[in-house]
Amino acid sequence: MDITAYIENIEKKLKNNFDLTRNYDINGCFYDLFAEFHVRNERYFLVKKAVIYGVENNEYVLLKYFENINKDFCHDYTENLIKSIKDIVKPTNEHMCSIVTGVIVTDSISNGDSEYYKEFVKKFKYNKTFAFGYKGWVDLRLLLVSLKDGLISANKKGKEVASIYNF
């Protein structure tokens, strides 16, 4: 499977629930696919204008394709994901949680390095609270997809959605 067919496949899976954008720029880093999903729940008293409280949940997907990856690249990519939180997530008093899913797509991984990348992705963990949790939190999911090898590796949070990025 080539990258254009893979991205079209992911778009088909996400289009019903997410707003999709191709070639999205965050801090000078271009992502091949950016998807965002927002949901808001409210409680009100008698009329809808008398809101007691509201809760917002958001999910973002940042998919980027690389022909080849190396060990330094993984650290740079995860640092860019962490930096992108400042631009993507806007915590307010009604913000509950946001989940950012970073998907690295590559053609193939050399056999000697595949174990390193699997371990790197599985061990990656990041979450951040805003105002001691009063303005919610953000979690990062990380997935690595190798198109020719048929490899999908995910961290603990990423396992929740790994089946979506299967081909």
C-alpha cells in the first residue's frame, strides 16, 4: 500500500466524526493529515440558556509520513508533538480532556532497528494537567505504522485506537 491510498483509507474511517485537513502546519512542521473532533455536554436548569455547567472533550490526530526514520527523528517528532499542544489545546474552565494522537507513517523499517522503534513507541508516555486539573488535562497517543512491513506499534494509550490505523 502506498501513502496516498493509506491516507485516503484513514480519511474514510474518520470523516464521519472528525473535521479533516490535509497539509496542516503547526509551528513550521507540516502534517499530511490533521483531524479534530469536539464534543460538548451541558446541564441546564429548565431552559437551555440557564446552563449549570458544561464539559468539553476534544480529540486531535496528527499524521505525518516519512520515507525513512532514524533514532534522532523519533525524539524530534515527539518533542514537536509536545510543543504542538500549546497551539492545539485551549484549556478553559469547561475543558475536561483532550487527546492528541501522533501517527508516524513510514514505508519500511530496517530489521535491525524495528525492535528499537517498537520499544520507543511502547514506552512513550505524556500527559499534562492544566491548573491542577481544574481546566482539564491532555494525553498523547503515539503510533508507528510501517506500510511495507505491516507493522503497527502503539503506546498504552494508542492501543485504544490502533485498529483504526490498521490497513
